[in-house]
Amino acid sequence: MAELKVQIRNILGKKVQTLREEGFIPAELYGREIKNLHLTISAKEFQKVFKEAGESTIVNLKTEDNQTLPVMIHEIETDPLSDKILHVDFYQIKLTEKIRVHIPIEFLGEAPAIKAFGGILIKTLQEIEVEALPQDLPHRIQIDLVSLDEIGKNISVENLKLSDKVKIFLTPETIIATVVEAKVEEVAVEEAVPAEEAATAETPGTPTKNEAPVTPKESPKK
């Protein structure tokens, strides 16, 4: 289980920018029946932990007085230009209570039908909402695309191999990934072209292929 050292933060408001310049991230800890805490964490250490844990794995926060607080990373605020992490929210959990979270899907390999038949892979889901005890939550849901060896084949929720301790809030028939025929998109494009040509042909004053341009009659000379 990942661990992250934290310090109580007394710097608030716009002054937190000085913390960021020194390599730290301002953070907030909250949860049910606990008092919110303002924290400071090392930016370098947090990025390492986040890469391993993500938002669906328990992280133990280690305080200065040696307390261990089980939390989950709830929200991360980043700079839209530099992608630098500006703020982190932690949610303290109880190991005996189930929680609902969104688990990211990781697609593995390549669907054989893409190369064999020129199909197109459609991913209809990127994450799945589940409920479980914190220690039973998967870090990610891995899906191997090797079974998609024909056009029209798909992978649905019922094909997932998850523990019985994890509840999924989707019907078994919900499709996660499928391979479709590329010609479907090509036909749609080809059908759009004649429609445009027809619109041009119907424009008043525009000669069609079988008609010669009409030359205006000259006015009689005075």
C-alpha cells in the first residue's frame, strides 16, 4: 500500500503559491465525521504515488505525529497550460465501509480484426463505476482485445473478470468495445457527395451537363 508523508499547512490563500515554487503541493483532507485538515505534500513524492495508486487505490497518509490516515485521492487540480498539479483533495475512508468509485479501463493489445479485415475499433467506455470495500477495489480494469478477431464481435460487461466482492453498476449486456466495418463510414461520405452536386444543379441560372449556356440576345443597334 502506498504511503505519503504530509505536514499540517498554516499557509492559506494566495500565499500557497510560495509552496508550489518550493516543490510542494497544497492539499486538503476531508471525510465523514472528521475535521478538515490543510496539508502540504511533496510534489515529487505525490506524482510517484499517484502513478502507482491512481484514484482508486488506498493511500496511507503519514502525519508528523506518526498517525496513519487511510485515504483515497478524490480530486486533482492542474494548470491547464503547464499541466502542473496545483492542489489535491484527499478523502478519508473507513476500511469497513463500501465506497463507490470510477475505475479506469486499460485496453491491452490490438484487435486482430483491425489488421485482418480493416475494421475500426470503437471503445464505448473508458471507466466503470463500481462499489466495494476499499481494500477490494481494483486499481484498474484490464481488457484484452485479442478476442475481437472478427467484424461485429464485441466485449461487454459480462466478459469482465472481477471479484465477486466488486459490484458493477451496469447491465451485463453493456458493450465496452467492438469492431465495426470501415465501409460503413466510407458509404456515409460517398452518399453525401451526390446530394451536394444535386443542390448545385438545381441552383437557378446554373447550366446542367446536357444544356448549353444561354447567350443573352444583343439589343438592336440604334
